[in-house]
Amino acid sequence: MNTFNNDPSFSNSMKRNCDAPFSNSTTIKHKKHSSLIICMLAVIAVVSLLSSCKLNNVKEDEGLKKYFDEHNLYGCFALYNNGTGQFTVYNLKRYRDSTYLPASTFKIINSLIGLQTGVISSDSMVIPWDGVQRSIDEWNKDLPMYEAFRVSSVPYYQEVARRIGKDTMQFWLDSLQYGADKNKKLYKITQIDTFWLDNSLKITPDQNLGVVKKLYFNELPFFKINQEKVKNAMLFENNANYRLAYKTGWARTDENHALGWIVGWIEENKHPYFFVLNVESPDPNYDMSTVRLKILKDILKEYGFFEGKM
């Protein structure tokens, strides 16, 4: 299993209207040349992202298959206990070795790059609605970053990507080795406003889990304040027993299969556990809107979460 910066959790490691399959738009070149020093430091800070992780910290739980079968889905799930360094994984091969388009989970990285470069001035920065009526009502209005992230507005983040520009976006992806294959071959951007949606960029579930683990501890090569803003946008449930933060994704694979993601963390008694759920159906019209969160919560409940006792 590969890791991110020698970390065992980063490797080669809502609703339908929040992130339904979506892609289109034209490319507008808009380069941002700020944060040059931070960009150079990022190369140094994230110079070695891929290395080996031992399998002795992985427990496989094939009993979780029932949650996928219940919804006629296949996929994988992983939970990382930060306190013990232990992974619990269902379908280890898919988790570790198979790659998929990140879909709307890429909004985590897109937000961080936008904030770091100043393209997004703050999480309250509004991008005006372009007037195009889309089937997702929440997208058909002016949106600040915080809300755009939470309703997973594709048009908002396509505009962010265009403003970041291909060269700057490529620099950050290279620095993070985001989407690099097992031979460390770096991904090259195709179209600036669709590359995370069009199956040209692919990541493993392990890599997706590692992103949020690094984010939680402010260990990604971005200013702490920017990482905190993204974490705040990810926090959907916060009560006396637990805090649940996540980002969903929904798209179609090369085979025209429906693909769903949910990645994030659950925190109880100030102790974080990081998770990733990756699900797939051969039916391209499978409704992923609520099933991802239901499977996640069913699994976490089986493991004893939500009662503030972990």
C-alpha cells in the first residue's frame, strides 16, 4: 500500500442535487501569479508523496459487504484510527489499487488552491450566477464559496478552476502528486474546467482518504487559515456526541457506471477517525443521492460511533 509523505493514509494510497453527474463549459484562461514563495515551498514540503506502507496495520472486514449488497452496489470502505494507526478495510484491492475520477471530492483541492492563490478571496466570496438555468435549483443563484461547496456547485468550481488557470493548477497537482500513478507519473490536465469530471484524472480511495487526513491536521502545503475554511465547509453534523465532516462525489466512470464517493472524518471525544466510501453501480442512472451517507452511517454505527463513547 502506498502512502502520502510516508503517511499510512495517503497513497497511490446529500442529495442528488448536491453533486449529480455534470460536465460541460468552456475554458477561460485566467492566470493567478500570487503565492509564488508558498508554491516553491510546496514542492519541497511534498517532494516525496509515494512510498510503501506495511500491511500489518490493516484489518480486513468482509462482513461489511452486506451494506453494499443491500443497495445492489459494489465498492470499498476504509476507516483509519488515528490513535492506533489501524486501518479497517472492506475490499482491500479496490481500496489500494483501483483508481477512479474524484468527481466532486476534488472540490477540497480546488478550494484550497483557490484560497491559496487568492482566486477565492474568502469563503464568503460570491461568484454571480451565469444565468444558465440548470436542473439543480441550489446552483441557480449567486453563491459564496461556503455554500457552493456544501451544495457541490459544479458551475461555481468550474469558474474557480478557470480563474486559477491551467499552469497554476498543474503546478499544485504536481506538487501534491495528486493523481500520480504508482510509477509516480504525474497527471497532466486535459481541460481546465472538466478534468476532475471527465475520467482523465483518477485517484485511489486510499489517496482520497489521505487528503482529508492531511487536511484535518493542517498538514497540506497551504496556509492553515485556508485549510480551516475548507474543514469548516465540510462539517455537516456537530453535536455533543460527535462531529461528522465529509465531501461527497457523484459521476460516471469510463464504463458509464454510476460512481459515488464520501470521504471525511468522524470525531468523538476529540479523537478523529478518517473514512472513505467508494461505491459503484453498472446502472448509469443509479441514484447516489442518499445511499452514500446511509451506508457510511450504517457502518459507523456498527462500529459503535454516534454515541460519544469512542
